[in-house]
Amino acid sequence: MFHSVEALCGQESAKIDKRSEDEGSLREVTVTLTNLDHWEKFNEHTTEMIVTKPGRNLFPKIEYNVSGLDPEAQYAFYIQIVRVDEFRYKFNEGKWSPTVQAEPLLPGTERFVPHQDGSWAPGAMWMKSPVSFDRLKLTNDPQNKTASFVPLSSMHKYQPILHIYKASTGDTAVSSSSHRNFAFPETHFIAVTAYQNHKITELKKDLNKYAKGCRKRQSTSPEDSVYIGKTPAKHSKAVFSPPQIVHISCCNPLAMNPYFLFPQPQI
């Protein structure tokens, strides 16, 4: 069954900033993209992410700065990739446009992927450094059951959503935890098996530190390494000013998503 951002959250528009009753003490939490400048550059041309059977990491990577957590309370962080709309896309004459009805969701597409550092940890730990999901991989293999792999269909548009859970006193069950999630319009992307827009290819070359100044292709990048005959440009300094935050409040995301991976309490 197709679950768009709007359908998952029971809202007419993903841009509505509405707080639900289960947010509890998470109302003061602030989330920003650490690499907003990269995402904005790609978003100008419609970001493309490679999907392969063995899996590819995302570039730009998914990384957040988080503040406003209770330093001593226990929190769990998850990432979810949801389909943005119900269309299949086509790249033609230098631009992307929706064409036909989207294909059915692959099993496990909208699963909740836990952060690689563990399920539950104190707020102080999550705030001391950027929260990065750099082990998340995109695949087009629906049979891949690896927890950190998310199966996606090529030529469809997706968006990452960050889920934050705060444990109740003495209880780390997700179902009884306060919940809030965040999505950024800058992080929309279209899954592809090969880059369609040469501008996206050039940005990958210029901003991906793993790009090598040689023509021979090697597997050294955790993402889609692109090799060119020049020295790659330095990383642009990340912009830490808060971007437009699209805050989405789901009534019961666990019930809506059968692929949620329940965390193991680690206190």
C-alpha cells in the first residue's frame, strides 16, 4: 500500500506544522541539517540518489544537529524514507516531470531504521555531535532484509524523515514513548540507477570528498564515487542556520508501518 508523507501522518499537507498530543516534552526540540548548503545546491536541480542491488549510501548524507533534549532522559532516533507522491518520474529536456502512476511500494521501503549507535541513549549524547545516518544504504533489491538497507523503486521521489522518541520514566517501550518527527523539503530526491542530470553529476564530483582525480573507477566511496580528471573541490562549509522545518505529526506511526524495527532498551 502506498504511504505518502501526507498519508502516513494523516495530514492534507506535509508543510503543516501541527503538534499532536504524544509529543509531550519534545516540543522544545530543534533539528537542523548540518549540511544544508549541500542539500540546497542539489535541490535546485532535483536531487538524484543511486540505487543498486548491493546498496549505496546517500550523498549528501543525512546528518542533523539536535538541541533542546533533556540531557539525562533516554531517546531513540530512527530514519524513515517515504515516497513523496504517487507518480513515476521521467527526465526529459533537462528537467524532471511526473508521468504515470507510481509502482507499488517495495516491501520494507518505509521501514524505520534505527541509528547505528544504538536504540536508546541519553539526550546529552545525541546533542554532543551531529546525528548522522551514514550507514543507511539504498537498494533496488526487494529481497534485501538488512536492517540498514532501504529498498526503493527507480524513477520515484522520496524524502527522509527523522523520528525522535523519548522514553517515559522507567519505560523504554516505543509504544509508550513521546514521539516527534522532522522532514526537510531540501532533502527530496529521485531514486535512479544512473544519473540523468549532468548538473547533479558535477555536484557529486565537486562536493563528494571520495571523488578521485582519475578516470579509472574504483570502489573507495561509501556513496556513488565519480572520478574526473581534476582535483575535487573542497567541501563547502556547512550552514548551521535553521532551514525551513517541515514538522510532521503522525497519530500512530507504529500502527501505520508494519516494518518498524522495535529497539532494544539499552540503559
